[in-house]
Amino acid sequence: MLVLKYRNFEIQKMDNSFVFNETTLKRVPHFLVLIIILLLGLPYIGLNWGLDFSNLAITINNGNIAGSQLIESQIRGYFRQTLLQWSGFSLAAVTVLLAFTQYRLSNDKIALIIGLAILFSGSIEALHTLVIDGLALEAADKNNLDALIWVFSNSVSGLILIIGLSLLVHANDNKPVRLLTFILLTTFLVLAAITVIYYAAVIIQIPDMWLYDSYVSRPFELISVFIYLMLMIIVYPKTYASYPTILSDSVFYMSLTQVVLAIYIMLLSTTPYDSAFNIAYFLKVVVYFIPCTCFVINYVFSYSAVLEGQKNLKIKQEELKYMASHDPLTNLFNRREFEELLDKSIANAQRNNSSLALLLIDLDNFKAINDTFGHFHGDELLKQFANRLVLLVRKGDLLSRVGGDEFTLISLNIESPSSARHLAERILNELNSPYTINGKLITVTVSIGISIFPGDGNTTEDLLRKADLAMYKAKNSGKNTYQFYTEQLGYSQHRESELESHLRKALQNDEFELYYQPKFNLINMEIIGAEILLRWNNEALGNVSPNEFIPVAENTGLITELSQWVLQKSCAQLMRWANQYNKMLSFSINISPVQLTNPQFPKILEKILQEYQYPAEYLELEITENALMGDQDEISEMLHVISGLGIKLSLDDFGKEYSSLNRLKTLPIDSLKIDKTFISDIYNEHEKVVIIDIIIKLANELGMSIVAEGIETIPQLKYLVSRKCHFGQGFLLSKPLTADEFTSMAYTKFGKTKSNAKAISLINNNRL
């Protein structure tokens, strides 16, 4: 109990001066030192106060004592001595077992040395007790054998400690035979001791007391004192310096106890079995008690350390398991765990004949938020978003974060698809309220794709793929909405896969063709240039709309190669026209937002212009408003680099995405193109008319030119001219033309064809 209290209380408060490592202590604990001091000092104090530890003060040489009293005294003394000897031997045996066990477990050589030393002295005392022939009732018969044997065993035990520890301290790793030498030497000493005991007990008659009248009654104890003082003063400091453990420290206290008990025998004991003699025997038990207690403490400490290590290991395993299955930012399940949970949920639903819904939730325009506010605040937004999402789901539903801004929700045991619909609507309504990030209010919306088990699939792969298709459909439908998976979406995916496989071969097979949509000066109806359009005619797919294959090219990374092909073909054709007809027109080419994130794009442009010797001022690149939604600094820098090459920049579909006017002022934009959705209902919707007027006024104030696209009727043309929109294109003026058709219209007939004869007539007659 004392050791356990020590472990639970004292060890926790120990600093590094007491702890050697996680399984070993450096020093003998304070409580054990205190016990040793008390055991060493209290008997002497008791003697000075007149206490008789022999119970009956008997001097064997005193002939006045009755025979019965003498017999009783000697019997008591003998049994007291025997009890102490066997107590010491028993404790020695336990200590030896502990020592050898520790050596076997940890290869602790100090434990082995202490064990062998105690094995020697304990064995000698046991053998001495066994070979005494009967009870010696006369002084002459009893002799002084006990003290001599004791001095011999203690001295040799001390020599074993000195030799063993000295060999250990000065051990050379290249000479491991020294430990074997020590063991052989110890064995020899044990055999020699047995022989001496037998020889002394049977043959030699030892005088009752040496120097009986001297102050030092047993001077041979000086041998033991000298050995243990040398052990304390010389050997112990070197040993502890090399091996600062509790066992090394215990050697000091063992030696100290041996010195004290030798003093008791040498100075205070005058007769066999007197008080000082019995105290010395008791202190010999203490000698064994010290290392035994240290071994036990070390075992308890190390065992507790093992338990603590196992506990910490279990905690670490739980932490690793949690880390392996959870997202560190939001503490939701991660993608790996999500897939396992969905597998299990599907299996349970199949057994229970129930349904489940998989909702794939994606934040709209999260990249723009990250680019604008920084990744740190973007992460904070994700954490707040996840916390809100947790509050919206039912108990038992499973939330996961499977991507940067993608979350999944497995809704179990739904009664019908309408349950998933209600859940999606609640999520949309609750999650779009503003979030406070670094003192700023940020509003985000989400797009949700939904797939249902078992209707949409019975595997994790099927449900996730179809929820993903539905989610992208929601994004393409304007975002901030949800979509269920349908067969039409499946067809669309199949169509995209088909387009991708053919698109990779289209460039090699020369399946692309350039078309030219003329741009007109709306005042005199002259062609000032054209917008270059890409058309794809595949043998298997037929004519494929750019609205179909351009997104596929962007998603697959083919857009870079495709746009480079368009630039090269365009510049080659435009230079042929310029050289053949000695006339330069301005041509515009649409570029993908993906190209604006390619740092090599300006170099590609410059290389193509130099290769075909095409003047940069006659080339215009059209970018859409959503291309400006990424990293503003990166895009602004890219546009300024392109503008620095002399290339003009046009903002296509302006007004559709409501670009920031302040930002527009900082970009090198040369012209604005009014989106055809505003032109189409120019006389039906007053709001669109107002927007057109604002765009035209804005462009004039910023020094930009205005181009209207999608002109299909005379009233539209009339209104645009009246508002000083001087440039336009559309089916009223001309459809997109092949190279030969554009040559005929723009170069041979100077842009005045039958297709626009009516408009020209109106202009010439001032009726427009």
C-alpha cells in the first residue's frame, strides 16, 4: 500500500532529478530513506534508554544464574537469532528473484550484481544456521562462530559488489567476457564460503570472545567496515555517475546499513545474543529490505508506466482512428469514411427494404471567396458552414466533407423523394444567411445534387456519380438550387463522355473549321471585322455546338491545345487576306477563363503573332464576365500583360453577370459587348432598355467602344443607332460565314451584300 501511495502521489510530483526514464527511477525515494534512517538510529536510542532487545539480560559467563534460567535465555536467544536469520534469508531470496527477473527483462547488470551479492550472503547465513549441531548451552561450546561467519559473508558480499560494479563501470564493450568472469568469481566465492563454514563449525574451536576486556570486542568487524566504506566512498559515486538509477542509489544505503550494523557488533555487543547482537541481525534484514523495496518500487513504477503507456497508446490509436476517419477542419467524416458509411448504409437499407437519399452539397463560387478573403477566412467559413449543417440534419443522418467545398449528407430511412426535397429546401433556406468572418458579413449559396437508393443505383459509386451529375446540373441552372438525378442527366453524361473521346481525335483529324460573324459599322453598314467562331463537324456525331464541346474541352484540359489551334489558323488566314487584298480588318477571338489562369498564355500569344507577322492591334480577345470572378489580382495582371502586347480586349456578354463598375475601371478593357438577352426584348422590357442605356453611357464615359450582338430585327437596329451604339452583329446583318463566304462579303463586295440591302436602303433614305 505504501508503494502504491508513493506511485500515485510522490511519483507524479517528481522532477527530472528523480526520474531516469519512463520505467526507472534515479534515486531511492524520500520515504524509504526516512525509514532507513529510523531503523538505523532508533535501536541505539533505545539502548541508551535502557531497553533490552534480548528480553532477558544474560551474560553467559556469569555463574550465579540458575541453570533453568540459563537454558531459557540461550533458547530464546538462539530462536531469536534463527528467526532473524531465516527472515533475512527469505527476504534475500525474494530480492534475488526480483533482481534476476529484472536482469532477464531489461538486461540491467546492476540488478544482476546486487542479486548475486545478496544470494551469496543470504545463502551463507542459511547454511550457517543449518550446520549448527544442537543448542550450545555452555559458553565454551557456543564459541564465537556466529560473528565470524557473519563478518565473512558480509565482507565477501561487499567484495562481490565492489568487483562487479567496478567491472561494470570500466567495462569495454569489446570485452563482454568480464561479466562472465564476475559470475565465475562469485561462484568460486560461494563454494569457498561453504567450505569455510563447514570447516569452522566442525573442526576449529574458536575462543568465546576476542579482546574481551577491550573497548572493541570484535575487531574483525573492521574488515567489513573497511569494505563497505570503500564501496560507499569510491565505488558508489562512479557507479551512480555512469548508471544513475534507483538500484545504483540503493547500493549506498545498503553499504551504510552494513557499516552501522558492524559498529553495533563491534562496539556494543559483548555477549552472543545480547541486544546489540540482535539489533545487528535485524539491520541485516534491513540490508535486504532496501534493494527488495527498490526493486518493488521500480516494478510498480515500470508496471504503472506500462499501463500508462498502454493507456496512451490506446488514446493515440483512438486519435489516429479519429484522424483517419474525420476531416480535421470541420470534424465531419472525411471522404474515406464517407464511402465506408455509404456502403454500410446501402447494405442496411437492402436488408431492411428501406430507402436512403444522398445529398451532394457544394458551395457556390467558393474559390472566388477564397481568392478575395484569403484561405484562412475561407477555412473559417467552412467551419461555420459545417456547424450550421450539423444543426439542420436529423439524428442518425451522416455528414461528411469529401472535398474542398463539397459536403455529403446520407439521409437514412426516407419515406419518399419528397423527404429529400424538403431537407434540401431547408438546407438552402438556412445556409444562405450571412456568415460573420473577421468582422465582415459573407453570404454564400449552395448547389445540391440528390440521388436516391434504390431507384438511382445500389452502389456507392453509382449514387455518388449521379448525385454529382445532379449537383452540376443545379450549378448550371443558376446555382442556389437543388436537382434530383434523372435519366436525362445520365444521357447528358454519356453525351459528354462521347464528346470527350471524339474531341481528343478531332484536332488530328482536322474536324474543326473557323466561321466568321461579320461586325458592322451600324451607321454606314460597312464591315469592320468579324468574330471568329469555332465549328466542329464529326463524322459520327455530326455538327456539334460550341456550347456542348467547349465546356468538355475546358473540363478535360483540351482547351489550351484547341485555343492555340484557333489562334494559329486565324492568324494564318487573316494574313492571307491582308496580303491578298491589302486591307486590314479587326478580328476577335473568344478565350476561355481557363486560359487566363495559364501563366504561359501571353508567351503563346506573342509567339503566334511573331510567327505569322500579324499586327497585334488588329487582334481582339473576347472574355466573359464570369472569367473575372477568380483571383482578381492574378486576372488583372494577366490582362495587363496581354494588353501590353498591343492586343485589344473586349468584355463579352456584358451586363449578364453584373460586374463591379469600380473594378471595370481598373482593367484594360477596350470595348463592351451588350449581351443579346438585352437586345432581344428591347421593346418589351423597360428594365433591359434602361440597362442598355446605362451600358452605352458607361462605355462612352470610360472611352470604350460598344458592340451589340444578337441584332435580329430592324427595330432593334434602329434603337441601337439612336442610342449611339455604332457597332453590332447579328442575323439581321449576317449569319456566321465560312472563309470563302466572308471573303466574298468583306473583301470583294466591300461588305454590301443582298443580306443587308434593306438595312442599307433604310440608312440611305434616313428612315432608320
